[in-house]
Amino acid sequence: MINKKTLKSILSFTEHQNPAPSFIVIYILTWLVWHNQLFSYFIDAQGDFLMKVTSSVASLEKNQYLVVFLLTCLILLGRLLVDYFSFKSRELLNSADDDFVNARDDQKFAQNTDIANLMATLTKTQQQLADSKVKEKKITAEKNDAIKKLLSLQHELDEAKADINILNKVTTN
């Protein structure tokens, strides 16, 4: 199956083509291409304009109307096929959009377990976050208590050093 993006690009290309010429214009152009010797004999012929025209027309052995007609029909049929496929592609794209909208409408009313699972995960995550906040506060309080004890011990150590220094000075004097 062709995906939607590819289908849109093909449609964009076919819709921006010039409109097909009429059957008569296609027939005349096909006849001129099929009988290209008409121009080459006209250019190569010697003489005035009338002599050139009669020599180029005489160069056509058979006019081959049927072959030119069939070629014209093939060209026109090809163009009609392109238009048909463009129409069918547009129709397919429109129906794909309708299917998507209908699927979305069906999902609104159906019980969707994904939302329930998501809500359960969200609730669990919120509980874990609350627990981690409590643990963080407890750890911060313990850390502050340890720092206070360390500072008080440091202060006592400093006082003990000061007392020792004073005793050493008194004993030396």
C-alpha cells in the first residue's frame, strides 16, 4: 500500500500538469510527427515554394490515417488513465482521512486501559516523590545535627588546647 505522503506527492505532480489538448490537436501533432519526411523533403527540394510543397507531398507514400488515428487514441487513453488514477488517489486520500476521523471518534467512547495505566504510574511516581522529599528532609536534619556536634567538639578541642597552652606557660615560668 502506498503511504499517505507518497500519494500526496504523486497527486501534487499530476494536478499541476497542463490540461490535455483536444483530440484534434493530438491527431494533427501525431500526424506531423509520423510524417516527418514531409518537412525534410520540403527543406531539401529545389525550386520555388509550390515545387517544394508538391515534392514533399509526393514523398508521402501512404498517408496511414489508421496508424496515426491509433497512435492518437493511445496518447489520449494514456492521458485519461493519468486523470483516472489522480481521481482515484484523491478519493483514497479523502477516505483515509475519514477512516482516521472515524477511528478517533470510536476511541473517545471505548474504554481505554492506557489512560488507567498512565494514571496508576503517575500516582505511584507522586508517592515516590513525596517519600523522597521526606527522606531528603530527614537526611538534611541528620547532616545538620552531625555538623553541630562536630562544631561543638571542635570548640571543646580548641578550649582544651588553650587550657594546655596556659598550663604549659605557667609550668615553665
